Amino acid sequence: MLTSGIILLAGSLLEPNPGLIFWTAVTFVIVLLILKKVAWGPILGALDEREKGIQSSIDRAHQAKDESEAILLKNKQLLAKADAESDRIIREGKDYAEKLRADFTDKAQVEAKKMIASAKDEIEQEKRRALDVLRNEVADLAVKGAEKIIKTALDADMQKKIVDTMIQDLSTKRN
Amino acid sequence: MAIIKVFAVLLPLLLSGYGIAAASSESSSGASGNMAVTPAVEAVHGGVEAAPEEEKAGAVIMHHILDNHVFSFEPFGSVELPRLSLPAAVPVLGGLDISVTKHVVMLWLVSALLLIVFSVVGLKYKTLSSRQAPKGLANAIEALVDFVRLDVAKSNIGHGYEKHLPYLLTVFFFILFCNLLGLIPYGATATGNVNVTLTLSIFTFFVTQTAAFKAHGVKGYLQHLTAGTHWSLWIIMVPIEIIGQFTKPFALTVRLFANMTAGHIIILSLIFISFILKSYVVAATVSVPFAIFIYLLELFVAFLQAFVFTMLSALFIGLATAHSSHDEHEAAVAHH
């Protein structure tokens, strides 16, 4: 039946040829085996390796990006912390200066008051001393007048006149 | 569209082929079948004299397309190829006619070319470090290899595609080189011979079946044949599924063979129009421009058909290895 089929189809496009099938099979299998060893192994290996290389590069790049972002965040935090610190220091300095200034003014005021008080005391003392001196002077003058009166005569009119003139003298002298 | 065109061209040639075969077997008895065709060729080439020219054109076209025991380099002469047969002692295949024909020579040329090109490329890749980009030939081949690897194998087979890559790559480049060598003057298209495409399809068939057995085991394979239907439908489903297993390689066989043959027949027919009409005007305005156009189309088809064969092989392997238990489970749930 097979041979009759071959004869029927001989010379046409569908002509069966077992020899050609045999050679195709043998050739193809040999080519497949050789190419598998010679070409597909190295080429596919290289492609796989490159694919993995690219993937790992991408992974590394992503990792580096994440890391740098983390570092940036950390830097920002550090910067904010430093800012806050400097703010605090400045504020503290200001406060301290304010306090110091207040202290100094208080002290100065106290000092001034003290000085004023002592000056007043001194003035008072001087005044008292001056009054004392004046009182002594007046007493001396009175004693001297009395002496003069006694010395001249014990004339009443005279005495009266003398005292009046003395007092007049005294008042003019004082003014 | 394309398939309809191919059949429109092929059908008359298939029929005329029978006529020629009958005529040649009558005129020459058996052994030297090519003797009958050769005078016809000479007649056409040496000037058209005899009466039925259309028939002669058909004979010449068939002579170009069909396999032959003579590798002819007209007008420089021809080489008679050796006729061999397996020794009778070989089991099963004993006494088989294994004559080296034109297409066998083309297969060997293709194989030699493949081995040379890919040894060179493979050697380059062995010396190439992963930090260097490939250049020149290696780069060109890599584009095709990567295409087959990702767009054909990985996208159709999915998990475990690496196992089938050597077969798919070899079949792709084997068919591609066969197709391209057929476009060179004096060359013949081995993939335009149904025996060659049948053999390649049988390889795909075996690879597919083996992959299916490996993926599902014998029980899963047999379950696959029932397509997950109710047992009462098995008497219909099982034969359909079994036929389906064989129609796939059959479709591969016919598609590649018909596509490669049709292009050559169209080119030769266009050229013979000018011989039949004996007109230089027709030759200059119709035959040559259209033949060139078809030739360029054939260049594209050479790549396309190599791709289609590989693609469908990958698809069949993918279908055979796909874990359909999930789908079946869903179908069962929907059924209840």
C-alpha cells in the first residue's frame, strides 16, 4: 500500500521520499547536537549572565538611591537639630544678657540710692555742724556785747541802745 | 488571504504534476527519471519551438521545485549525485533508498553554514566577558536568538522554557537558512519539499508529546485526552483529541512547504509568461518587475515562515505543558 502511494504521488509536489526523510532527520539531529554544544550553551549563558548583570545593576542603583535618600533624611534631621540647638543657644544668651543687664541696673540703682543717702547724711551733718558753729558764734557775740555793755555803764538807756545797735549789726552782718 | 492565494496557485500545479509524472514514467522506464525532463528544459532555454509551451513551462517549473538526483548548473553543466541505499543488514530500515539528492545537498550546505556561523559566534561569546557588548555577526545573531528566546519561547511556554530553547533555536535557524539558500541562484529550497517539513514537524510532534508526558505523567496525559468532559462524551472527545495531536504537525508541514513552494512557483511563472508570449515588452514590464517584487516578498517570507514554524512549535509545547488542572477545576465548579 505504501509503495502504491509512492507511485501515485511520484513526480508531484507531494512525492514521498523516505531517503530524504532519513537524511533530514540525521542531519537535523547532528546539527542540533553540535549547535547545542558549540553555540546555544555559550550564547544563552552570556544572555542569562547579562540579564542577571543588568538586573543586579538596577537593584544596586535602587539600593544606592534608597541609601542616599536615607542619608539625606538624616542630614536634614541633623541640620534641623543643629538649627534648634543654635536657636536655643542664642535665646539662652539673650536671656542671660537680659538678666545680666537687669542685675546691673538694679545694682546701679541701689548703689546710686546708697550714694544719694550717704550724700544726704553728709549734707545733714555738715548743716548741723554749721549750725553748731553759728550757735557758738552767736553765743560768743552775745557774751561780747554783754561784756561791752557792762564795761561802758550800767545805763539802761545806753544799754538798751547798745543792745539794739548790736542786734542791728548782727542782722546786717548776717545778711 | 495569503493562504487562499497559495492554494489558488498550488492546486493547478499539484494536478499538472500528476500529468507530468504519468508522462515521464511512460516515456522513460524507472531509473533515469530526470532524462525525460532535461530535454524539455533545454528546449525552453535554447529557444521556443515546440507546440505545447504551457506544458513545457509547467514541466520546467516542476523540475526546479522538485527534488532531483542531478545538481545542475546550467549552462555550465551538472553534477550527478551518488545513489545509495542502506545495507540490507540494517534492521527496520534495511534496503532503504538513501540517495543523496539535490535537497539533501542543500540540507548539508545549510548545516555546514549553520555550523560555521554559530561556531564563530559561539567562540566569540566564550571569549566575551559580560561587561563587553557583542559586535558585528555576534550582535546580529544575538538579536535573533534573543527574539526566539523571549518572544517565542518564554512568552509561549512560560515556566521551564529553557529546556526547549536548543530545539527551537536550531529549528528556527535551520529553516531560515534553508529558506534563504533557496533564494540564491542554482540553490534549491529544501523546506519547499514536503518530506523535509514533515520530518521537522515530526520532531516538533515528539518534543511536544515528550513535554506533555513529562509535565503531566501518564495519568495526566490520558486525562488531557478527555478534555475534562463528562465520561459519556469520551467516545467522541478522545478520538477528536487524538486527531488534534496529529493535525498540529500536519498543519506545520503543509504551511511551511506550501509557502516556500508557492513563492518559487510564482517567480518562475512570472518569468515564463514572457517566454510563452514571446515578448520583450511583457518581460520588461510584467515579468521582471513582478518577479523582483515577489523575490523581495520571499525574503520576508523566509524569515516569517521560520518564525511561524518556531512560534507554533513553542505554542504547541506550551499548550501541552500548561497546567490545565486549574482550568479543569474551574470548569468542574461551574458545572456543579
